Amino acid sequence: MRIRELLSTGRPSFSFEFFPPKTDAGREQLLAAVSALREYRPTYVSVTYGAGGSTRDQTVELVERIKRDFGIETMAHLTCVGSSRGELGGTLGRLAAAGIENVLALRGDPPRGETEFRPAPDGFSYASELTAFIRRSYPFCIAGACYPEKHVECDTPEHDLEHLRQKVAAGSEFLISQLFFDNQRYFDFVARARRLGIGTPIIPGIMPITNVEQVERFTRMCGATIPPTLMAELDRLRDQPEAVLSLGVAHATAQCLELLQRGVPGIHFYTLNKSSATRTILTAIRAVWPPALEPA
């Protein structure tokens, strides 16, 4: 089913993001996480696309398997990196043949070792171009990414929002935000997007902090910031992994509750292919926020 239709029920969606693993053990961990999270009746799950299309076949296989074996709606990520229009069309054709109805269209990051994005021969330079390509020729529901603290390569928030407006005009039907740790960043971003005329649902992306070095690396890569008080506490607990996990889960739970109480269309969890932290957060949400028991 098309995710945009699932978002129109008026109830908040809950969704989970996974990435294709590199090993058989990692694959088993991913499938175990999907199985453990299925009881929370997610609206959909998404599967990322490796740098340079390195996991293209796995992405297609995993979204097909999760939908078939677990009965969960799925969305495949698709990037411009390293792919011509013909190659992108081939992947889209495989997804359609597998019964997948939803795609997250992304430009993608430069391949490892490169500092600048370069389009493939006969490829695309921007997510808006990929979005328009899909919209012209394929029946998918198309999602887009957005950045509450702006994309790292964009010079100003205003330029970043203009790129987002173009992406929505090209065919993005809903948006998923990059991770953030200060809800006000999200609310301010949505307000600015609405003033620019962007009316599509904007789903906040939440990543529970489970490891200090890991979250520092992620925030450097994506341009997100950690509030100083939270960072100070994480730094104090850096060598106490259980305490870091407890703090990360508590912070993410508080984020989710405020977001839901203020009417967000849903929450998208960056799971890192693990279920424990996300399950703890969802259990807490269900205990204190009854509408969470009625998923979209």
C-alpha cells in the first residue's frame, strides 16, 4: 500500500529504518530486529541503499522479503550515486515487479574517499531530478529527505529549503527528517517550510543514542548538533555504556512524547539494525500516550 495513504488516517505513523548488512550474522540480526519490532505494528519499514549502489541487490531483496515474510509495508531507498538513468530504471523495474510501492528518492553521499558528489554518466545530480524521473515513468509513492539543521553541503538554511521546495514540486509526497536531538530545531524547520508553501507531511527522524563515539561520528557526517547539556552528560558517562544507553533511551522517549503531543504525523526510528532501544521507547510511549496503541 502507498505510504502517503497510510499517513492520511489522522493517526501517527511509526516506522523503522534498517540498512543491508555486510555479513550473514548481520543479516540474522536485522531479521531478528524486524521480527521483534513487528509486534508494535509499524506503519512501514525502510531499507537504505549503500554508497555507490553497493547494496542495490540486497536492498531490493530485503524490502521484498520483509513485505512478504513479515507482512509489513516497505520502502526502498534509492540514490543517484554511481547509477545511470538506465540503471536506476532497472532497479525501479525490479522493485515494481516485486510488489514494492514506495521509494525514498535521495541524491546520496559521495563514495568513500571522495569529498564531492559527482553524477554518474547519464545520471542525476540532485534528488529532485531523481524524484521527477520516478514520477514521470513509475507508479511509486515517493518520499524525500529533509534536514532540520540544513544539509551539510548547503550554505544557508534558506537555500536548503528552496532545494526542498523543488523536491516536493518534483513529486515528493511526504518527507522524513534527518536525525536531531533538540525538538525545537524540528518545529522551527516545519514552520519555515510551511511559510514557503511546503505542505507535505514532515515526519521527524529519531535515533536513540546508544554509543557516544557513534553519535559523534553520525552528527559530524550529517550536520546535526547535540544540545550542550546533553553532550556534557554523555561525555561524563562516556565510559559507562549502560548509563549512556539509559540516558539515550530516556532522551529519545522524551523527544517522541513531546513530538506526538504536538501533533507530528509520525515518528521514523533510525534503528541501526537493533531493536532493544526502539522497543523500550515504544513501550514507554504506549504506557503514557494511549493514541500510540492505534497505529496508522
